[in-house]
Amino acid sequence: MVDEVQSNATQTVTPAKPAVEKKETKAQKMERLKVEKNPWEHWDEVVAFAKEGRESVVPDWAGAYFKWWGIYTQGDGIGAVGGVGGEGKATEYFMMRVGIPNGILTSEQTRVLADLARDHGRDLADITTRQNIQYHWLTIESLPLVVDALSKVGLSPKGACGDVVRNVTGCPLTGLHKHELLDAAPLAKKVAAFLTGHPDFVNLPRKFKITVSGCPEWCNYPEINDIGLTAIERTVNGQREVGYSVRVGGGLSKEPHLAIRLNAFVKQDQAEDVCYKITEIFRDQQGSLRESRTTARLKYMFMKDGWTAETFLAEIERKLGYKLDPAPAEIQPDDIYRDHTGVLPQKQAGLSSVGITVLRGRMDAAQLHALADLADEYGNGDVRLTIQQNAIITNVPNEKVQALVEKINALGLHVEATNFWRGTVACTGTEFCKLAIAETKGFSRWLVDEMEERVPNFDQQLRINVTGCPNNCGQAWIADIGLEGKKVKHEGQMVDAFYFCLGGALGEHAGFARAIGYRAPATEVPVAMERLLKTYLKDRTENENLRQYFARFSDEELRGQLAGAVVAAAERDKPSGRPPAEM
């Protein structure tokens, strides 16, 4: 017995292997960071970074928390291909978006925005597709100065980025539009004020976009927002009542999805709560919406998680504690001329709005200052921004319109612009964005110049949307001609290229542009577009617009019109590699 005990005691025990710790995914890391800190309550940390210098910025702020304050680290001009994992290298500089609910500015606010561009942003101010102003070249030292200056005039970058409700958009002519059903600006501003900075809404699965409007043209694109409220009227017991129709789950990126209309008439005094309850539904999602950053938008509740219009409405009503009335019939607007460009009569007698096309949304400080001065001199001081990256001066007496137009033209902007100038939209591109694959802003300006020379007689509305990567910040899916940035090998070098998507539309004929399999180096895009548009002008039927024309042809035939010959389909995402995760 003793020998047996001794034998057992001398046996070698093999130690257990330590458990391999799984690497935290990007989604898991972001979810953890959002639980650990509310960035809106810790601006003092940014102030400390500003005192200590760029090297003091910790990774959690650089990669996450800054976004809740509308701030991104700025790319090095190379874009996604210059880094790893679909994201390029960051520089010492920052880009910032300023929230502007409904796109409405006073002249005083506009002057402050101009001063900040001049003093801190190397004289650049970009209008975005959500009615924001976006700055570049900001240093860590300048961030508190910029935020303080904005706060003094009632503006803030809070919520312009991050997993929160983004800038609430609306019709820039709200309160002025000759045929609007109601002025939705008070609602847009209330919703923005409540949700921006509210601790209950600091941690959504991803970004969340809301738009509200009484505009009959739906110039705010409710079809591609997470929540889209559009004015609608009904008759009850002989009385006319104006309320809202509600859509949910719209979005673009790599998997576009049109918002779904719910069978609900939302009364004006219900609209604010309806927005909040829908946001709560999104916020409370766990499961798949918090497990992958690329499928964490509201649209995926319908696309992947089995939600329907009926179940979503039932959940809204459960949260509200009452039923919404059924939706009346709705007239959707046509898909053309939704941008309020040019001189338009207002519903106020004797006054007009003057819509200014700002090519690719880019202005300098002098132009912004001039717009503020002109708004004071010729209007009532309002400057309004559009989701088409343009600006509007409102309440201009009709007898002063022509003088104002001449002064705007002298700024290098246009009121009566060509269809190419008027219709071109561009995202940030590789110039500043770490996720982009191709440069967009300079390319767009050059493309417009080329097309005005090549097809000077083009007489149709034309939406040319240029996006630097598949994330679609430039909204290529809803364009007549959408150009998606790529990289290709051309004449022995890797160069910018663009993949063509044709025939997108919103409104009555809503549908996404077709990826037709044609890709060209950036330098060859104008000649391809020239072939396409001249063929359209030659072969169109009477009153046939571009969308209708494209619908008559197969992908192969349209590739042939672009290329001037029959060509094989190009793969959309090669050789540019894996698309990056969206901003």
C-alpha cells in the first residue's frame, strides 16, 4: 500500500493548456466602448488633449469617441488602399461635421462658419448630403476653440457622426414653399434638440438618419432615411387634416434598401413621439444588429431579421400605447427637379428664394462670408443648405432678385447652372477620407468642365453622383449616372477608376441604379459619358428622360454605349479589394 501511494505521488502531471483568448471583433470593441463611456459627458478630455498635444490623444478617442462629437481623424490623401483592413492611415489632423437641423442658418451663424474655415480649416467648408458643414485640417489644439465658437451661436458638432441620431434633415424651403402642406421645421428642430446629446440615445447599434418635411417634391429624400416623415392630407367628417406619412428602414451603402411605408396616418401632435419610439425600437435591438458593424442599420431588421411593415407598426403602437389611424392614399412626386435650384416664387407675396448651385458642395471662407452678407442685404438673413450640397437665400423681394443673381455669379457660384453643374454631387473622397478608394472632389470639378465642353446642348436634368467607395456617401445608387470609386491597373500603374451605375430614381419611379458592369479609369470617364449621352440625345423618343431611356436597354447594350463597342462585364469590386466598413 505504501509503494502504491509513493508510485502515485511520483506520477508526472501535465499542466492544462491556458485557454486561448479570442480577439475582440470591431463590433465587440465598439459595443464595449459605448458601454464604458458617454463621450458627450467627457469633452473635458478633449480639452486636455488640446493642451497636451496630438500625441496625447488615446486610441479610444481617435478611433471611436471623437465621432460622437462629429469628429474623424483625417486621412493622408491616399485613402483605404494606403492602410490595412479597409481603412487608410490617419494624419495629425481632424475633419469635423457641424449639425445644422433642417439646414437653416442665420447670417450670424454663417459668418462664424466662414471664420472657422478661414482660421482653422485652411479655407475649406464642404456642404454635405445631410445639410451639414464639414471642415478639414483641424488640429487637436483647435477643436475646443471651434466647438466654443459654434456653441456661442447655437451650433454644435454633437451627433453629426457616431452611433447616434445624425443631423435631422428637411426641406430647405420649409415655411416658404408655395405648395407645401405644412412647415415641418419646428418638428425637425425639436427632434434634433431632444435626441442630440440625450444620454438615452448615446448608444444606438449604428448611425440613425431622420428626415421630416412638408415639401411636395420630397426634396429631402425620405426614401433613403431610417425615418422619413412626409406631409399628407386627409378629410375626416368634411374637415381637411394635414399629418404625416411615415417610412422606415431606408438606406444606401453596399446593400441599398428603399424605406418601407407603414399603414399609418401620424397626426402632427403625434409625430414627435413617433420619431422617438422608432428610435427606441432601433436602440433596443441586440442580436445581429450589435454583432456586425456592416449590418447594424435599421434596414437590416427588414432585410435579414424578418421584420415586416405590420410587425414594425405594431411595435410602434405598443410603445405609444395607442393605435395610429390607417394611412390615406398618397401621391408620390416625380423623380426629377427636386432640388429647389434657381429663382422660385415663395408663398409670401412678392418674395422669392434664390437657389445657388455649389459644385461638389465646396466653398471657401470668402464665399461663405459673401452669402451671409447677401442674405442680409437682399433677404432676411437666412441661408439654407440642401442635401444636394447647395445653398439658398430666401425672402428676396422680387425686384431685387436680378441684382442678387449677378452678385452670386460673381462669387464663382451659379443660380442658373448647366445641367452638369447643377446635378453633380460628390463625397469627400481620398483627399481626406480614410475609407475612400478614389479621389472625388477634384475629379467632379474636372468632369463637369469636360462634359460642358463635350455635350454643351444637353437639355435634361442629370444627376451625376460620385462616391469614393462602396459605402455610397456620394449616393451613387439614386443617380441617373452613379460613379463608384475603384482602383485599376492602367498603362502599368494603379490609378483611380469608376464603376458605372445607371438609372437610379426616387419618388414615383423609385429604384436603385443598375450596376451594369462597366468600369473605366478616371481619365476615360468623360469620353464614355459623352458617348452615352450623345447616343441618348440621338435615339430618345419624344419626352423620354434618362431613366426611361436606360430602362429600355440591357446592361450589355448600355455598356456598349459607354465603351463604343461590345465589352464583357467588369466585376464591381475587383481589383480594388474588400470594401471598407462604412463611416
